[in-house]
Amino acid sequence: MKKIILILSILLSGTTIQAQNIEANKLAEKLKKQPLLIDVRTTEEYNEGTILGAMNLNLNSSDSFLKLTEHIEKDREIILFCQSGVRSNEAYEQLKSDGFKNVSQLEGGYERWLEQEEENSSK
């Protein structure tokens, strides 16, 4: 019931939850603390390439995304990403509404991560 009230209040207020973003150049430092890195893209996208250590939980799978995350501790640090940031923001909103406390998303998604990796390798 609390989830329904929270979701309704967000929808009726016309505002959305804004995800805490992590810049691609700061992600490597964050990964040293071993957060749970979740790629919310499709399995096909994930298989084409992902960030080392990321697990794939497709936001749009036939299973509910929240059902897939029900065994994750609510205070575990989680970093979400998708291709460009749209789906990871949606996943962020779902997790925050479900009581997860330490969630953020990779700003610019996997595309920005690849750009950052290319920039780093050309230095």
C-alpha cells in the first residue's frame, strides 16, 4: 500500500525521482568498493559488450525487474546502467520506490563509458 501511495504521489505531482548520477570517469574509483553493478539492457545488448563485473537484469524482461532484485539487500550499494541512461533512470526509480537506499546510475550509460575508455586509452 505504501508503494502505491508513493507512486501515485509522484505521478500526481508531475515530478520524477532524479537519479544520483556517477560520471564515467569516476566509475573506476567507485568499483574499487565493489558495488553491485547492474546492466539493465537486454540480454542481446549485454552479450555485445558490457562493463567488466556487471550482471545483467533486463529491465524489460518478462519477469518483473523488482522480482529479479528481491534477494538483494536494500542497503547494498548498486550502480545501474543501460545504453544511454533512460532505462537505468527507470530502474533507479523502481528500486528507490521499493526501499533500496544506496542506488545510483552511470551518467550517459554504456555509451559514455565506452567514450571514456577510448579517451583513457588515447592518453
